[in-house]
Amino acid sequence: MSQRHRTEEVLVPLKKEVRAHAHSERHRIHVELQSVAQDVSSGLEPEDVHEPGAAWKPTHHHDAEVAKSKLAKRSRTKRHWKTKMWKRRTQLRRDRAEQIRIVRRGDAVA
């Protein structure tokens, strides 16, 4: 289990603060991209516009390569519990139960 927030020295950030920070980051990115789009639409050549580089992007907690490898590994090993075989077996059980009900009704009527 993770020991990230187990010490007394490190305080867990409040959810409200984390959300506020994420909101401000999204807003900052949006403003940067909007200013680039406005410069291009006002007549500047796209080559002359200062395009924000990787520095303006928010830093992510996880490494992209690690995330890709975990996603690939999960899709191989983890299967959804409702497989096609499970659905077929369930349908067979329903059909069998319906046939038994029909036969019993036929015996009761006759």
C-alpha cells in the first residue's frame, strides 16, 4: 500500500484546493491557445506566432510510457466478467426454464 500520506509532516491537500489548482491550469492553457488562435486569425503568419511549447502544459503525475504499458497489460490480463460464454450459458438456462414451464403447463392442461 502507498505510504505517500502516512507521515505527520506531509499534509494531504484539500480536495477543494486541488480542484481549484486544476481549474486554474485549464484556464491558463485555454487562454494561451486562444491568444495563439487570435494572432493567427488577425493576420500574422503561423510561422511568426510564438507557439506555447511543452512548458505551458501541466505536468502529469504519471509517466506516459508507464501508463501505456499498464493499460496494455491490463487489457491482456483483466477480462470483463460478462463474457460471451457467460451470456450464452445464461440464455441457454432461460430457454431451458421456459421449455420446462411450457411442458408443465401442457401437462396441467391435458
